[in-house]
Amino acid sequence: MKSLFITGTDTDVGKTYITAGLAITLRKMSIDVGVMKPFAAGVAQKKGFKSEDVEILSNAAQINDSETLVNPQFFPISASPYTAWKKLKIKPKIPLILSSFKKLSKKHDMMLVEGMGGTLTPILKNYYITNLIKDMKIPTVIVTRSKVGTVNHTLMTVMMCQKYKIPIKGIIINNFDKGYPINQLKKDLENLTGIKVLGSIPFIKDMSDQSLYRIFKKNIDMKSLLQ
């Protein structure tokens, strides 16, 4: 069973909640799914995981993997790994990321890896999220939004993945903006990219396991995702 890298067209596009929803759904389908967020950044939480995103993912998958494996590097600044390196002198450790991913892959049947920002978020100079996906040797799922302008961002993301020869499993629309009619957006994206839109997720108020499972099972083509 192939692992997946969940990337996005931008930051704050909803990658964490999409990844969490997929993890819950896969778990309820009796699939042993692990999660990973190679890089996380921001103000550290006072209790539990440093990163709230990492806590959300770990709870969704109900794993007991160590924080150092699930999130090998945390930067206490809201910035890309490259900017954190320059400002804080904390160099991103690519070999550590890849070895942690390898260890987690051996523990679980399938891994969901959540990226940071978009595909060209810089990790090192001339090393981006696309390079990391390429080095992990796994396909990606692109999370996009529904506001006007999303076609431009999605096309650029698709083209960058294609440039790096990264297989794209599909596109998921996070419909919390409600600016672009979803049926039309789905048709436009599929016609322009030739990539399947796996579904769209509406704005979610109830973030419980049961609610996310019901919504993702109804709205996402899990069969195509797992093929």
C-alpha cells in the first residue's frame, strides 16, 4: 500500500485537517496508518506536542509514535525551514527526515506525510518541498481551496510536481471559501490538468472522529485514493 504526501497550493489551505480526516477514515477502514509532519513551525504549545498540527494528526491516527519521529524538526518561529535556518541558525536536517520516514514506514502499512506551505516552500537553498517528496519516493495529493484564483495556484502546483516527476494521486478541494462553484471548479481542474478531483470537503464545525469520518467517507473517493 503506497504512502501519500499531502501538499497544498499554499499555506493555510487546510492540509492538516484534510490529512487528519484521511487518517481517521483509513483507520476506520482497518488500515494501519501512520502520520508524519517532517517540519513544523510556530509558537510551541505548553503541553503535549510542540506543534498543534502534529497533535491533531497523531490523535486522528491514534498512534503512539514518538514526537521525534512524527515531527523530526520544529522551528519556534512562523517561517519556512529555510528562513528559520537563516534566522535561528537551526539547519534543516534532510537525512534525519528521510530516516524518520523510513522507520515509520516499517511500523505502519501506510503513511500520510503532511508538508509545509506549498510545493516551493524552501527548506534549503535550491531544495524545496518538491525535492523532499521526490526523495521520499511517494505520490502526492494536492489540497486546494475554492476561492477565485485557485485554478492558477493549482495549475502551478501541478506543473511543479510534473517538473520533478512526482506522481499526483489526485486533488482534494477544501471548500471553506465558497467563492468558486464546486462543480465548475472540479470540471475546470480535471479538464486543465488531466488529474482526478477526489472530492471536496465542506466547512466542518464538528471536528470529532465520527463527524470527520462521515464527511470524508461521503465526499472523498477513497477507492481511487488507495488504488
